[in-house]
Amino acid sequence: MKKKHSILIVEDDISLRNSIKNILKRREYEVSEANSVKTALLTLKKRVFDLILLDITLKDGSGMNVLKKISNDYKNRVIIISGTGTIDIAVEAIKMGAFAFLQKPAGRDVILETVKKNILLNQKLDDYQTLISELCDKSKFENIIFKSLQMKKIIQKAIKITDLDNTILISGETGTGKELLARAIHYTSKRKNDPLITINSASIPDTLAESELFGFEAGAFTDAISSFPGKFILAGNGTIFLDEISELSPLIQSKLLRVLESGEISPLKSAKTKKINARIITATNKNLETLVKKGLFRKDLYYRINQINIHIPPLRKRKTDIIPIAEHFLFISNITLSKRIERFDDEVKETLLQYSWPGNIRELKNVINELSLFVSGPEIKMKHLPYSILMQKKSFKKEEHLTTLKEIERNQIINVLKSTNFNIKKSAKILGISRPSIYKKIKEFDINKI
Ligand SMILES: Nc1ncnc2c1ncn2[C@@H]1O[C@H](COP(=O)(O)OP(=O)(O)OP(=O)(O)O)[C@@H](O)[C@H]1O
Ligand SMILES: [Mg+2]
């Protein structure tokens, strides 16, 4: 059976308490009641509730006393019930850790909606805390998010070949997840306890490449005071990930080919050869076959590094992955930024699907990270999307997306409230309006501590 969520109503007005209780009970919530600060604290000593609805003015004191006692425990999510005269206290309460406030008299739908949303968020928060470290772990296949059949096939293939020793060439446009895949292969393979050494082929100059990769003996050149085994040997039984392989110079291409053919290296000025045990994975965002045809990349090397080929298609060719990946990044942003953005508006989803994503998943990640910073409500709307994305939308009309003065006003009030940590007096002063006016605006614009 599904677990019933528990709610404690702390309210001294018996008719209001009963009416909230009845509304919630009909929706399968398990409801407890307290009519004073004292009974509330006694009840809370005994157990934890999924949600607490807390009135501010109680007959034996302020609800704030209850809040003070429990606000350190995030499990006790509190919604303040405030009367008209107590809105400033409600704002204070939010500063102290309450999550939302309901203003009396609140209708049935508002009560239910607020309760449902906060219970859901609380649950997610719990799951999130344990999941977040797992989710950010870039060494697992589970963290490669996809829904498309193309990606499913790729992942299935990759899992099958993790323990083979053959070379792998991963191709795909920039930001498609080549390195992520290489990491997942290494860390799932029998080689996972040995190092994964990444080498960016574009960043090593010719003069250093040979010694960096294959090592040298002491005295091999002026600065070679002691010997260095080279990255291929340092990787041991692990993996060498040669990124941007197309950028290797012809000289290094030929040296690498010799090493791959013989399975051995001979460090500079050393008479001895050493056997290589590391697996070689390479990646490229260029079309190597074309480069081979043009004579810009060695054909024999191409075949050596391409024993297993994995091509990751661009995001625009696997559109079903866009929303799940966007939701995944939103999930992470919510945690890292302590936000509670729940969804993308339908038109936003449509727009994300239509966009061409030239920077692929890296671009999608940056877009979601950036807009999460500025979204203050539970939903990502069209106005939050960067102009570059909006412009590609077929039906895009510039005028529709210009902001109204009201929106600017709302955003400015939010910014100031945030920067003063919801200090009403300071915020009013900065904004150049009176305290009653700022309260009026908070109400009018439905501003919550977000
Ligand atoms: N399917 C996916 N699910 C979740 N995150 C992903 C996925 N694919 C890529 N990423 C993330 O997107 C970013 C870019 O991925 P990665 O660095 O692996 O791309 P790349 O193909 O190596 O790009 P480049 O060619 O520019 O080096 C990384 O932060 C990575 O974790
Ligand atoms: Mg990369």
C-alpha cells in the first residue's frame, strides 16, 4: 500500500483547523492536530511529519517559537499560515527556514496545491541529497542520460566491449559525450583500478610529445636529470585516452603507429624496450576518414586505432534525448543552487526540440545551468531562454519576447529581496518605497522566498 503522508496542523482556530483537516483527509493525508505552541512542541518531540502547517498567532504564543525549535531540521518542512496583519512575520518566518506561506483565508485548491507541491519537493530533496554525488559521477554508464534508440545501441555496444583489449575510436561532434563514454568504459572495465590517462593531442608540441608519451632516460637531453617512463607506461594496465587524435603531427602519428604495431616502446636514449599493457581509446570530432582521403591522417594508423568504432550522433539527430538530458541538468542545478524549479513549459520543450544544438550536450548543459540561475518560479518559461535559441524557433516574433515593465519591476524586487536576505526594511530603502508598498508588491507579484 502507498504510504500516507503525514501532516501536522498547528492552528488554534478550531473551525479553520477542522476545515483544513477535512480537506486534507479526503485526499488521503494522515492528519494530526495541535492547538497551541505547547502541544505542537510536544507532538514534534515524538515524531517527524512530512509537512507542518503552522499558524503564527496561537493562544499561548507565537508560531515562530515552534519554527525556531524545528527549523534546523530540514525534514520538518513548514508552511506558515498567516493572517493579514502578520505578513511581515511570515516573511521573517521564511527567512528562518519556512518554505512557503498560505494567506488566510486560503481556498481549498490553494491549500491542496501548496501541500502537494511541498510534500513532493521534500521527498525529492531527500532523494536528491543521496543521489547528487552519484549523479555527478562521470565514470558510470548510468550517468549517460538518453532515451533514443541510437544511444541505447551505443551504450549496449560499449558495455559489451569494455573488457576487450582492442583499440576504440570514438567519433562525434564537439560536446556529444565522447570523453564521458571513454571514462565510463574505463571505469567499468577490468582496468578500472589502474589509471586512465588522458592526453590531448592538440596540446603537446612535437618536441615534447615523444618524451611525454614514451618516456626518456636520464641524460637523454639537457634537462633530463632523471628518467621518466612516459604516459603509456604510467598507465600500466589502465587506459590511455588520446583526445583530438586528428591533431597529432605526422611525426607523432608515425611514432604512435610503430608503438601500436609492436606493442612496445623504447624511451629516448634507452636501449631497452618496454611492453605496453594499457588499452588505447582515441576520440575525434573531425571526420578521420575524410582526413585520410585528403592525406592528412595516416591510413595505417587510422586502421590501428579504429579496431572498434563508436560514432556518437549529434543531439539534433537524437531529439528524444534532449528533454531527458535537460531535465537531468535541471535536477542537478536545483541541488547545487538550492532551487526548486520543477518543469519546462510546453512551448519551451518544443523550442528546445527545434533548436539545432551546435555545441550539443555541453551547450545544453550550459544553457540549463545559466537559466537556472535566473528563474525564480517553479517553471522555465520562454522568456528565460537565451535569445540565440529563441531566434531559431520557426514562429519566433521578437516583440512577443520583450519584457513588460511589470516583469522588470518584479525581477528587481526579487533581486533586492534576495540580496538583503529578505530584509524588508533594507529592501524598501534600496527600492525607494515604503514598507507597506513593498508588502503590497510582494503580494501582488506573488513573491515567495525562492
Ligand atoms: N548523455 C549524456 N548525459 C549526461 N551528460 C552528458 C551526456 N553526454 C555528455 N554529457 C556531458 O556533456 C559535457 C560534454 O561531454 P564530453 O566532454 O564528454 O564531450 P566531448 O564529445 O568529449 O566534447 P569535445 O569534442 O568538445 O571534447 C560533459 O559535461 C558531459 O558530462
Ligand atoms: Mg572531449
